[in-house]
Amino acid sequence: MCGITGWIDWQRDLRTEKNQIESMAKTLNRRGPDALETWAVERATFGHARLIVVDPEGGKQPMSREVDHTHYTIVYNGELYNTEDIRKELLSFGHHFIGHSDTEVLLKSFIQWKERCLDKLNGIFAFAIWNHKEQSLFMARDRLGVKPLFYTARNGFLLFGSELKSLLAHRDVEPIIDRSGLADIMGLAPSRTPGHGIFKHINELKPAHFLVFNREGLKLKRYWQLKSDFHYDHEQQTASYIRELLEDIVERQLFADVPVGMFLSGGIDSSALTAIAAKKYKEQGKGPIASYSIDYEENDKYFKASAFQPNADAEWIKKVSAHCSTEHKDCVIQNQRLAELLKESVLVRDTPGMADVDSSLLWFCKKIKQDVTVGLSGECADEIFGGYPWFHKPEVMNIDGFPWMRSINERVNLLTPDWQKRLDLKSYVYDRYKETINETPRFDGDSKEEARRREISYLNMVWFMTNLLDRKDRMSMGASLEVRVPFSDHRLVEYVWNIPWQMKTYGGREKGIMRKALEGLLPNDVLYRKKSPYPKTHHPVYTKAVTDEMLAITKQKDAPLFDFISRDRLKEIVETGGFDTGAPYFGQLMAGPQLLAHFVQMDFWLKHYQIKIEES
């Protein structure tokens, strides 16, 4: 896993810009602490920060190869899980390989098939390839958006990078937030509009898209989309195929030349992956696989059950670890440390994030990295199988808006009167929602209710899931840990997309068909445990820390936060400990102290990045 960055320019000789590309690449050193390399020709220069997972020598980047008298150079961040399948096919076309890295296979795939190589890739990736002869750049991102990629193109040049910070390190890019950027931050955060880079002139290459940049300009194209159709398999066939897919996916993703471990929460998603991984290790004659869980200091004392979080995880983690015979470590974070890491998590993410959900994950990944370099995690199952509460409550599912973010009135009221008029948050947020709804792949055979469920599923994949993947990428790479996400395999996503809701909820349970697919793999009480989200702290020490921090900010006369947020309204929220109207600010848990922490992060972000808010 790596960090990539680059610069294409038709007017400057980039062979003289070694210091500039190095400064851009160095911002990504957490993503690649093992090696930092740069490369330049007249019109293109690349930077690459590498975390070595496979083939230390043969996988060095930037990598160049010549075929039929044409040179190609690649920088690549990701992991291909069907490397050997593609290698065999390329060998049949006469290609030869120097090492066994997936980087070389990816480059040769592009040389052989050009943009059509994307159809063959199974994995997570963001890459850029320079064709020396054609003076053309090709960039692409994986189907679900596991690996990030940002760019800015203007005035005859293009910059790209794995993270926003690499672009902001360039002398021609300023940290300016215009009206749409501020609307994203106040109306949609911690998520953001697909393709929006928050900062002015910066875009994100959307998942399942590629980009071509040459002297004729820039071209964007989508190369993959879900297809809605009739589901022909009956329940047992469906469950069996899901199990077969998951076994194959996990086996492929366990491959690495470095130690691998499992994120284990005790929920069905991470428990299933852990059980399959332990089974594969046993079949391969390997020792017990490592597993890791996180909790908060004295959380057993202060835990409060809710509709969103019905029970604590500890006893379930212990049961799954024992069942799978994993080498398990419980990681317990102190609440004061949790508050301290709020600011570091902003530096890792480059935008205000999910408060302690981010800072705890950053700390957790650092702990895991002490033992292993690769981890498998259970994100994406809830989005594709329909596990969240808003899939199951008609009164929420049928809301004409984002079901996990029903706080638009509260968000509007946080703004100063002037910015309330300028931003028109309600219209901005609703327009983003409708754009996604209108893009949903339709099936004529769907009932009205089934059609709505497709819309909610698509909305979740495009918005909620990509936000969680973005968070997982930044916090894990902030600890130099590579995280793989088996449930994001496009084969599984394509198959589950067309399973009718009645079958998805087999047995009257959320994710029922997935549970049926896993029967015999886990104890029944684990298999049929009610969903519980990522844990949060309930400790008064954390509440006091973020409350004191936010109170101090409200007393600062020149705090940039109050250029657009009402000081009086924020003071009121501090005094009442946040607003919890039964519909959290975002997701399932972001209310109370978590909301205060989000604004602590926002204040730090504005100051540290020296952000300018464009008034017009």
C-alpha cells in the first residue's frame, strides 16, 4: 500500500522541479514509510511513498517498462487480488516479468488492454500511468472507492495525489473554500459530495471512473456500474453462493509477504471474516491468526444501551476469539488520549471528520501496526446487505432525504444569518440527494417498495459507505497499516445488489441471507446477534475534555469558526452538551460530546490549514 502524487505540465520543464515533487510526496510519508521515490521527464513527474507488503525489490515505484518501442511509467496505490490470474493471461500474450509484484502486472495489463484492463481487475486501487510517446496521462480508481485519488486541472497543468495534503503542498494550490465547499462542510460533513475535493479547484476522481489528460484536455469516463436485474437463485443457492464468494475473497485477501491480522468487534461482519480467515490459516498449516478489538477505558462502567447500540462488544469478542482460536489482543484507549488525538486525526484526513470515531480508529490502527502490516476489516456489509436501521423502519426509509442525516434544520441554525441566506443548505443537500436517487440503476420488475429499497441501497453505497471507506483508509494509513475490506469485492456487491429484500431479510432478520450463508461457521448466538455499530465512549472524562475545549474556542474573539457559525448557537450547544433530538447529526452515534468534538476538529482544521473562506 502506498501514497502517490504527480504533476503534468505543458508549459514547464518538470525535470527542474525535483524539490516541489519531493515536498508533495513527503506529505504522504505515513502511507509509505518504507521508501520514497521520485521520477521526472520534461512534462511529467511522479512521487511515490511505499509501504512494502509484497515483493520489496520487484515492486519499486515509479516503475517504467518499454513495450514495442513505447515507454510507460506507473505510480500505484492498492492491491490486486487476482494478480496471478492476470499474469498467466499476460504470459500467453508474450509478456515477461522481472518480479512478482502486482504493480508490474497492472502496468503490463494497461499496456496490453489500455482502459479495458479495468474490467479485469479485482482489487482496491488508484493509479496513474504516463505514456511517454503519446504524452498522455491515464488515471483510474477502484469500483467502490476504497483507495482515494484527488486532482486539480487548470492553466495547462494537472496535479494528482492520494490525499488532499499532497496537492496543498504545491505552490500553485491555495487552501480556499468556496461556497460549495462550505456547503459540503456544513450540510453534509463528515461525508462529502462524490467527486468534490472540498477545496476550490480540487476534485476527487469518483469511484469506478478513469481520467485521461493530454494536450487536448481532460476526459472523464465511468467504466463500471451496478446493473439491476431479476434474481434467479432460490434461498439455498443464494446462501451457498454468498458463502463460496466470501471464502474465495478472504483467501485472496490474506495473501501478503508481511504479517496479517483481523479487526474483530464481535459483530457478525468482522466475526465472519475472522472465522473464514482462521479456517484458511488452518488449512494452509499456518499458526493462529491475530485478531484485535478496541474498547474505551471504564466503558463497562459507563456504557449506556440505546436503540442504535443495544449491547457492549466485550463478551462477544471473547466468544468469537475462543471459537476461532485467534491470538487476540484487547486494546483499551484512555479517554484523555482519545480527546488528544482528535486533532491528529484531522491532519490525517485533511477535513473535519467523525470525531472520536476517527481518533479512536487512528489509535487502534497504531496499536495493530505494532504487530502486523495488513488487516482485514468488516466495512461495507451493512450497506450491501441492508443492515442499518434506516433499511428497516418505513418512516425513516421513506423520508425524502438522506436517512442517516435528519439534522438539516439544526445544521442551518448553526450558521450566521448571513451565511444561512448565502448557502441555502436545505436546497444544496436535497439537490445532492436527488442527483444520487436519479442515478440509481432501475429494474422494471421492481414493486414501488422494492424500487425504494434500491434507492436507499444505492444512496448508502455512494455516500455512507464511501465515507466509512475514506475514514478507514486515512486512519489506517495514518498508522502505516494497510487495511483490506473483503465485503467491498465487486463480485459480491454485484450479486447481492439484485437479491430481493424478502430474501435479504431471510428469517425476518437484518442481513438474514448473510447469516444463513454463514451457518456452521460461527456459534448461533454470535450469528444472530443484533447489529451494534462501532463503539463509542460514554465516559465523563471525554465529555469534559471536549466540552472544555469547545468552551475555550467560543471565548476566542478571532476564532475563524465564527466567520460562518453563530457563536451564540454554539455556546448554547456547549452548555446543553450537544443536541440530540433522536436523530443524530450524522449516522447512528454522532450526538452529544461527539458533536462538540466535530466542531473542535473544524476549528483546528481552519486554523492549521490557514483556510480562506471565499466570500462571493
